[in-house]
Amino acid sequence: GENVEQHPSTLSVQEGDSAVIKCTYSDSASNYFPWYKQELGKRPQLIIDIRSNVGEKKDQRIAVTLNKTAKHFSLHITETQPEDSAVYFCAAKGDKLIFGTGTRLQVFP
Amino acid sequence: DAGVIQSPRHEVTEMGQEVTLRCKPISGHNSLFWYRQTMMRGLELLIYFNNNVPIDDSGMPEDRFSAKMPNASFSTLKIQPSEPRDSAVYFCASSPTTSSREQYFGPGTRLTVT
């Protein structure tokens, strides 16, 4: 069946550094790729998404890139801040939304 | 808009008991999703409904799990009998349609089965 792989599972960075999280997907019919941020004890919340007809999208300190040929997509966070610390999930949607396994990001002051 | 509403927020029950989780989607949303989240397995889609009709229940782990959506504003996820391995956070999410991309998550129900 369809699956989404996400790496790394944990990521620690110093405040101000950049963080990159990468995902690959198997379903070539996937056409929508959202990223969710989940803070401890809270619900997943959409932070940015990209559709299959676009290669890159940016929103302030967050950017996503998509390589449909390689079935890769990535989340880039620049100038990280302690409040960016959370678990980040990628997902890919073909028939249904399949989530990656999550990346726990810790930003140290 | 109150967002997706789930109840209870926390449930502690003994093995063998029946558990019912409830969800009220955002008004006007036609699609509803039930997810389970654990440390070991991450976020898993259990079942989703479109216009109150179950479309895909392939994620439901076994016959002990059942879900219903009797009307557009209410859904239940039932576990009978419950087992300790069912302990997880159960999220309900809704979206305007199944083709709509964004899903809005409820606050979740933390279930502990002892």
C-alpha cells in the first residue's frame, strides 16, 4: 500500500540555525503534500502545504520543496526559534492522506 | 466557529469495557476522519466518511472497532471490548469535502485502557 517515509526522526538545532526535514512517498498519484506541526499534548495543525503543480512554496521562515520525479518533498525552517520545537509530520494525499512518522525538532536557545 | 469538537478529552477504562468516543465536525464539512496516534505507530487513519457514508475503513484494526455517522454533525468510534493496546490518542478531523485538501483536527481523546 501507499506509504510515506520521513527523516530524520529527531533533529536538534541551535537557535538561529536552519532545519530540514525530508519525506518520500510511494503513490505516484499523490497530488497534495501538507506539513503539520504538533506541539506536546496538542492537535496537529497545518503550517504549510504544496500542490503537485508547484515545485516550491515559501511562507516567511518556512519553505517546502517538491520533486515529483523523485517523489521527494522537504520542509525547510530558517532562523529557527525555541517555539519551533515540536513534532512535524509530512503527509501525501492520493486517495487518502497518508502521514509520515514524524520528526521531533528541538531548538536550543 | 468552534472547530471540531471531541468528547471525552480523557478516558480511563478497564480492559474489557466498552468505550465510545464522540466527534462533532465543523458545520458544513462533508468529510470526517478518525485517526489514532501512538508513539510506536504514529498517526494512523482508521476510517473516513463522506456525506455520512463510510468510504474507507481499511485502517480499522479489527472487529472490536466500529464507527458510525448517523448525521452530518455527529460521529462515534466504539471499541468493544477494549484492550490495553488500544491506549492512544484518537483524533477526529473534518474537511469540506474528500477532495478538499486541508483537514482540521479536533483536540483528541486520550484513551487509557488498564
